[in-house]
Amino acid sequence: MNSRTPPPSLDSAALLDALTDAVVIADSAGVIVYVNPAADRLLGAAAGDLVGGPLVEIIPERLRSAHLAGWERYTQKREARLIGSGTVRLPALRRDGTEIDIDLALSAHITSAGEEVIIGTLRDLGDRIELERQRRITTYLAASQAIMTRLAVGAGAATLTDVAPMLLETLAEGLGWDGGTVWTHDRGVLTPVAWWPEGPGSVARTMSEGVVLQAGEGLPGRVAQGAASWIETVSTDGIFVRRDRAEQAGVRSCFAFPIAVGGEALGVVEMYSQARQAPEPELLALLETAGREIGRYLERTEARRHLVELAETLQASLLPPQSPTVPGLDVAVRYRAAGGEGQIGGDFFDVFPLPDGEWAILIGDVSGRGPRAAALTALARYTLRAAAIGAASPSAVLAVLNDVVRRELETAFQGDERFVTVAYLTLAPSASGFSIVAACGGHPQPLARRADGSVEPVPCEGDLIGAFNVHEALDQSIELQAEDLLVLVTDGVIEARGEGGEFGEDRLRQVIAAAGSTAADVADAVDAAVVSHLEGHPQDDLAIVVIRLPASPLVTTSVEVHIPESDRTR
């Protein structure tokens, strides 16, 4: 028989105070009797401010009647719908009037004095919800890009009826919806011309086969006269005219967007879900843009030009939207997209401030090219931004990125064997210059050029992002002093292949050592050396980031982002 050692005597109040999760305790009258420090921080209250007040003070006003009704059911009838039933996602009200999303778990306890109390454990969901939103946006972007790519490949498609099956299949599979219909719009009459799934009795055919709608009638008719629209619950929406068909097909939510040319709808794409789906404004906005692009494609004379413009717009969306100001540093960036009309690459970089006054600088590369690489690039960049808010170190940020990329590769990318490389650095002012902490995920090591001209690698090792279930990387700390600089590049620099073979790290070190004094001088020298080495051979994407601490501290210095003219006008 196994025996257990009795636990030591513990102070329960001290344990609650030490918890990182927020804890709020209320008595049977709904009065708060205890709040731990984590709850004070989460709810924006000073220590002791909440104790003695009613519990409803931390509940948004629109939910208070439901809360009070539930409290009454429990205290009078002992109906515990939420107490002891796991966690539920709810908004909580902070002292400044703002709301935060939390996971709430409730439990009932009897104190040593025989009084009943309700204990609530609150966990902040802000970072998780932001990551979920970024993943959804990436999924939408991937679906839109897949449509445009398949249009470009299927150059023989000349009408909406030709492209309709591809549109429906790509959207349904990319977004995880259950089916869809493409309607043509001709002189105010909408007629279904394609369904997915195609088979008889499918969700799509049940919803629309044999139906003819007038402009303004039902969801497709409304969309044909205006913008994309979303119906969360078809059974209660006044505009939805096919409730009997929706009930038969089990459809609960739907959305639709127009295929338009010059403001006139050629047709409407309508999608169906058998699960209730809350409106996604980002998806509707993206699909409205895609609908206009598809319409232009169907005007065959300008189809190719519009596809190229879309690819360039998508590529531009993967780069920082503006040049931020980094106090005290001289920073320059160079970026070149690989050759090929309408190509979308996977190199990315970013510079952004962190909540504690530090800065983050990152550079990365996604394997492969095209829409999937671009979608994964967007996911990586936005995930790094979101993860940086709460992570304790660069290696912890990369661990979050690895988890997200692994999950995305297994689901949305259906096992696609891609990977991401990243070098991620945090910078903080120090007594002698700047303290830098760096972690890498399979990325080329940064190179440091010291004030005396010597060039040395920054030890920065770690697993490829997305290659393993558990990511391992080391945080490496270095000091950037007056006239020191740091150079980060992507594989497009080191692996640039000309007549003499690869450009290589040794050549890169020589160029950095011989370059001028400013960050722009070094970035220009590396960029020019790679272009010269290629001598017209095909190039991969390349990105260069140079960080320099001047001899005299700068008040403010803008990141200089240079994209060659050829990449702007392609």
C-alpha cells in the first residue's frame, strides 16, 4: 500500500495572493469579499477598491440582468448553470469603463464559519483572441490568394459560369464552409449557375436549385444591388426568403459578395454554413475586393495586369506599412522581390515598439513561393507582433510562433511541409549603448561589426520554425556600443548564386567590413554586392536590416526602407 506524506500547513490567503490568475470571491448576497492582486491588475483597480462593492460592478451593463437572474436561480432554486460547469468566455468591465475578454470558472465553497461563497477565476484572453483573429485573417488571405492564383493558371476561363466551380470549391475548402452557389445577374434577374458540392441533394442545391430571384430579393438580390452581406441566423433574418430550404438543408448562417465590374454586379457568390457563424468584417472586406478583381479578370483585355497588381498589393501587405522612428538608432532596410511577374515572395521584416519601452526587430523567410508562402508569411509576421506583447524573451516568442505555424500547417495547409526561419531581437537602451537579446529559428546568424572594423557572428541558434512540435532556441545577449552595427539578412543574400557560385557568408563579412559608416552605407553595399554577384542570374527574395549606434546619440532616426524601382513598377 502506498502512503502519502501529509501536506505542510499552508496559508490559503497567501496562496491566493501569489496566483497569476485573477481570483474574485463574493458572498451569497453578491458582495465582493476578496480580490487577489492579479484580479486588481486585470480589472484596473487599486488594492482594496473592489472589496465591499457589488459583483455587478465588474459586469458590463448589458449583461447585468442576465447575471442577476442567474444569481437568483442559484441562491433560491440551487440551479447552478455555470457554477462548477467548466469555463465560459465572457467580457469583464474594468474600472476605467473598458471591457476585456476573459475565461471565467465559478465554484461554490463553504467557509470555516459556515458561510457560502462563490469563487470566480478569471483569465485574460486578450493575447489569445488577437492570435485567433490573426489566424482567421491569414486563412481569409490564403483563400483569396488561391482564387486569384487559380484564375491566373486557368487562362481559358472567360465567363462567370466558367470560373464559378473553382470559386466555390476554393472558398468552401479554404474557409471550412459547407457549400455555396454562384448566381448570374442579368437585367435584374438572378439565376443559379453553379453549386458546391455539386451532387443532387447537396446543401447548395437544396438552398438554390430551381430558384429565380429579382434584384433586391433575398440575400443574393440585396447583394447584387450593393455590398457584401452576412446573415448570422437565417431563421430570424427578415431579408432571407428561403427559410424552408434553409431548414431542410440545416443551414444556419450565410454570406454573399458580388462579382462586379464598374459598380455593376455580374453575379453573386453565396456561401452556406450549417453551424452558426458570427459576422467577420475582415472576410467580407477582403471578398469584396476579390469580387472586383474577379470582375476585372473577366474583362479579358486587362485581366493579366490586374492579377499582377493584386500580387504586388499582397506582397506590399507583408512589409511594414510605414517607417517607424527608433530613438537613438540608425536603421536601414533593403528589400528585393524575386523576378517574375505577379510573384509573391516569403521574405519579411518588421520593426515595432514593445509595451515596456523596448523595440523589436525581426527578419524572416518562408520556404517556397506563391500564395501559400505569402499566407504563411502574413501569419508569421502578425503572430510575432501579437506574441511579443506578453512573451518573456525572444525564445519564448519563437516558441509561440512555432506552435501557431505547426497548427496551421496541419490544418489549413493540410500537411504542407513548409517551414519558417526567423531572427528576432529586442533592443533596450543601456548605460553603454543598447542591450540586445536575440533568438533565431533556423535563420542565418546576425553579424556584428564593431567600432574597430572587426566583424563577428552573433551566436544565435535554434530549430526551424514549424519543423518540430517543441521549439528549442537560446537567447543570446550582446551589447551595441558607439559605432557598432548589426547586420541581419535572409538566405537570398547568402545563397545568391552567380557564375562563381554562392555569394556566401565570407563574402558578406568582407563587404560589411569594407562598407561605409552609416547603416544606409552598409545596407547599400550589401545590396549592390549581391546584385553584382548575380550578374543577371535569377534572384531569390532578399531582405537586409542594418542597425547602428552612432557615436553621438540620435534624437530620432527613421527606418529607411528601400525597394528598388524595378520592384515598384513590375
